[in-house]
Amino acid sequence: MQPNETENKTDGGHHPFALIKRVFRIFLGYFLAGVLAILPLVITVGVVVWVADLLGGFVGPDTTIGERLRLSGQHVVDNAILAYILGWVFVLAVIFGLGLLVEFGARRLIQGLFDAVMNRVPVINSIYSTSKQLTDMLKKKDEADLKGMRAVFCLFGKDNPTGLLALLTSPERFRINGVDYHAVIVPTAPVPVGGGLMFVPVENVIDADVSVDGLMSIYVSMGVTAPEYLTVNSKSTKTK
């Protein structure tokens, strides 16, 4: 063996920079393992905080609705925080009482009053009708409309197309410029309640062997839970 080869092997195995690099990789591996372990908890807390902030922007103590709740509670108590809580108790009690009336046969009367009022307000009526369609669909016991919702892949490109995991809202086809399209919702990560509505050609939409809950889990985890719902190539799991 030549002296240069021996010298190179010695440098590669015992060089201080090689040792530091090896130790850094070990610590980095442990750190990434910890990140992946805590990531679901972090994402869950982030989503909960985001929803809480969103609700706080609408009904928090400093909002118009929160101020009205506080004023209604101040008729009973003087403490501002306690008055705000008492106002919420009153609202929840009213909602509970409304639910009792609905369950005991007043559903058509109450729904008719809501429809008569909301449908007369411009702009608001379109928002109300859309939300009513969604709630009516969720209330159907046979889940006929919900069965139309399923996870799909939208393929873009000819050779080795890109697959976009999305939610097919209904099996209906929409004729646009002579081509049949499906309406799909593309969620955002890690908050899948957002996203965008896209119309994709029917031939570019294929079923994904994933449940709707699985689709949401994949987006919330930013792809970490994908191996639990999608087929994994065994070759990709082998270490090099």
C-alpha cells in the first residue's frame, strides 16, 4: 500500500472535522426525531389557538358582540368579566331552549321564520342559503350527499404527472367550454379548513384510496401521516 493511501485513510477516519461532522449528524438525528415526535401536538395546539383567535375576533370581550354580552350581564352583576361570562351563559341557554323547541316539533316554524327574515336581506341571503345547504346535507341520516364527497388525486402534466390530493365535493360533472369538469376542494396545510375551489377536467381526476378523515390528517400533519393512508414503495424505506 502506498503512503498516500494510508495517509488519506488516516485523515478520513481520525480527522477532527470528520469527528465533529459525525457527532453533528448524531445530534441532528436525535433533534429531528424529537421534532417529529412533538409535531402532532404542536400542530394540534396551533389549530386550536388559530380557531380560538378567530372566534375571539368575532365574539371576544372587546368586540361589538362581546360588549353587548357584557352589558346584558351587568344588569345582574357589576364585575365586567363575570358579566361577560353570564352573558354567554344566557346565550347558551337560549340556544339550548331553541334546540328543545326544534326537537319537540317546532322545527318547521322556526326554520320558516329564519328563512323569511334572512332571504329578504341582499348579499346575506346568498351566504345564508349556502350555509343552509351545507347544514341540511350534514343533517341527512342516510348520508346520501356525503357519500359523494371523497378523496381524489388531480393529475397535472402528461409525462409523470403531478398528483394533487384533493376533496371531490360531488360526483356531478360541470360542462365548461365543451369539457366536463369536477369541482374539487384543495385544502391547505396545516389548516385544512382553508384552501381553494378548483374545476379540474374529469379525465384528470382519479379516486384516491384514502378516507376523508385520512385526507384531513395528511394535510394537518403536513404529509407526516401519509404512510398510514397511502401505499409506500418498499424500496424507498431501505437505507442506502
